[in-house]
Amino acid sequence: MRWRYVLYVVGILVLFLGLSMTLPLLVGLIYRDQSVYSLLWSIGITVGSGGVLALICRSEGTEYISQREGMAVVAFGWSAIGLFGALPFYIGGEFPSFTDAFFESVSGFTTTGSSVLTDIEAVSKGLLFWRSLIQWLGGMGIIVLSLAILPFLGVGGMQLYKAEVPSPVPDKLKPRIRDTAMILWKVYALFSAAEVVLLMFGGMSLFDALCHAFTTMPTGGFSTQNASIAQFNSLYFDIIIIIFMLLAGINFSLHYQMLRGRPLALWRDSECRFFLAGVLVLTVAVTADTWLWGIYESIWTALRYGSFQVISILTTTGYATYDYEQWPAMSQIILLLCMFLGASAGSTGGGMKCLRIMLCIKYCYKELFSLIHPHAVTHVKINGKSVPEDVMRSVLGFLALYVLLFAACSVILAGMGVDFVTSFGAVAATIGNIGPGFGTVGPVENFAHIPATGKWLLIWCMLLGRLEVYTVIILLVPEFWRK
């Protein structure tokens, strides 16, 4: 393990993060708010720290990056980014402790959307913009962005790409990984710009449109309003955000193929069909349930709120237009299941991912088929291609680790005095990068009351979910640290 090179890359990432703080600084200057002071200090500290670390460790070569080094760069890089990203919040005095500021920062970068803010609308414009921008940077991946714009990271960059991209089998659209990263970010930026225009067309201000586009496309869910999207009470905004949440929940490589003149690319992909079918079935179930129980007088109103909330949770965006804890038990259970299912692999969504669930279902069917026909030779297939055994083992291992870590963290959080429903909901919301959970961390509450040690546990859960478990949990394996 070349630790000097690992720290060198981490230093470059921190330096890049500091430079990105100039955008919210400009917003603060335009609105002449108090965020200017905290952002200036944060830029100085972040750029200085990243620059010094990169210069000190620059002597190490930039040849091929091993798998262990790639995982170390991603794990420590994301931790450092969360740490320095918290500086504007902490220096600005918006949070009572650094733990709270760090929680908000990691929640932003991992696109979780869980918040400890009790009055979002009282926060300065500059810091609200920073809060949205970090979700946008974290959505497609700050390391994927670095691969696109920093040529030297392209050497061995596949290991960095594999360690960060949320997919069991990362797509490589071009022979050079830098070109693949650039394509993904271009599609991501194009959709973000389109959403800004459409939201402004409906009457939303430029500031709010930018902030909500920056938190919709990464499926983050931070809003500039205390009541989230419900504050606007607009059917038009609900429809626009639903469309872009769906786009964000689909593999971005499919969007690239579609934009390249292959309109049937989405339909030909079995995972995309599975995801869209899941959206349809679950939306119909929640709509019918809430309407039949008299939550809404009109079935169209039930469809409006039911579809928004199902898609918001399934794509792990976490926006809210209604307090779903007031819904019937069946609808709440469906939303809880959505937290685990998640969006498509290669999207900006979290959760287990539809591809893994599909592979697990197919594997279970294969085992049942083998009991009936013990001499038959069968394979698990996706899109007509057999899935390699090593990929299947990785998927099953991921699902087992995900469930075990969820259970363990729920028990630990409950041991800190948090009630059962809240413990269950908070861990499900953070490890799945959802945002709101159940209990006292539901859609109309926040995470401010969680004990400090509990917040650190949930921070770890957010990183576990965003970096697909393996990249974080590998650091606890003793063999990782041995030569």
C-alpha cells in the first residue's frame, strides 16, 4: 500500500473541494448574507490543507493504482470531503456542534438528505446553496468528477471508479475511464440544467430552482423549505420533480445510449423494466390503499401524493409532499420496503439496487429449479447474458452484509435510548441514503434529537450506503492493512 500516494490523491480532492466553495461564496456575495465570512475561512482552510497534503506527498509515483489503494483513496477521500465540507456550516454558527455540522455535510455528500436543521429557511442563502451543491457533487461522485477533469487520475483510475460508482458491475462506456467519467457527468449536468429551466418556467425562483435541481438529480432531497416540496403545493412542480427523480433512478449509461439515438435502450434493459414495473405496481398499491381508507377524497389526489412519495423513497430522494406516517399501515410498509429496494445500479439512487434484487430472485429460482431437476445445468442471466460466478458471489455477499449491518446498527442505536421504530427507521433511512425515516425521524421531523454517538453511527451508515458497503467495511478487515 503506497500511503503517500493515497494521501496525495486525498489532498488533491480536498483542494478541489475548497475551490468548489467559491460558488456558494458568490451566492453569499450576491445576497450579501453572513455566509461570506464562514465560506472565506472555509476556502482558506480547505485549499491550504489540501494543497499542503498534496505537496508533501507528491514525491510518490502515479503509476497503476491497485484495488486496495483505490478503496483506500475512496474511503479516506470521502471521509476527508465530509470533514472539510462541514466547515462552512460549523464556522457559520448554523449548528451547535461540529458533530451536527459533520452529520449535515456527510448527509449531503452521500445524497442521504437526513438533516439536523430545525429551521431551514432561517439559514443564509450561501450556506443553503452549499448544502445543495454538495449533494450535486456527491450524486455522480466527486471522485468520478475528478477522474473526468484531472488527467493524472486516469492512470489506474478504474479502481477508483469501481470503488465509488454505485453498481455491482460498473459500466465502462469508453476504453478510457476518463472519457466514461466525462460522459456520465455531461448527461448528469444536462438533466440538471433541464430541470432548472422547467422549474423556473413554473414560477420557481432561480435560487430555488438551482437548489432543487441540485438535490433532485443526485436523489438527495435537501430542500430550501422547512416543509420540503409540500411548501410549494404545486401539481406542476410535483410532476416535474417526479419525472427527474425517475430519470435519476435509472442507469445513466442507458440515458447516454438514448441520447445517442437509441430510444429503446431503456426498454431493452431488464433492470430498467423491473424498476419501472416496481414503480407502477407500488404506486397503484399505495394510491388504492390511501384512497380506500379515506385519506384522500379523490383518487386523483391519492395518485398525486402516492406516486410522488413512492418514487421519492424508491429512488432514495427523500422529498416529501405529505406526512406518510399518517397513511394506513400497508402504505407505510410499502414505503419501508422501497427504502431497501432502491433505484437502478449505475443511477444516483441508493438502497440495495434493483439489479441485485433481480439477481437474488433469479438465483433463488435457479436453486428451486435445481431441486426439481438436479442434473440440469442452469445459469443466472441478465439481458440474455450469463452472470459470472464472482459477480453473483459479490451480490449475495453484499445483500448479506447489508442486512447484517442494518440489524446491528439498529440494535446499537436502540441501545443508546432511541425507541424501536425510530432506530429501525433511522438506520434504514441512512444506510439506504433515503433521508426521512419513521418514528421521530419521519418526514415532518429531523435527526437533531438523536444522541451525538448515535449521529456518528448514522454518519458511518451513510458512508456504508453511498460507497456500497465493501469500500467502507474492508477497512475493518485486518488483512487489508497487512503488506
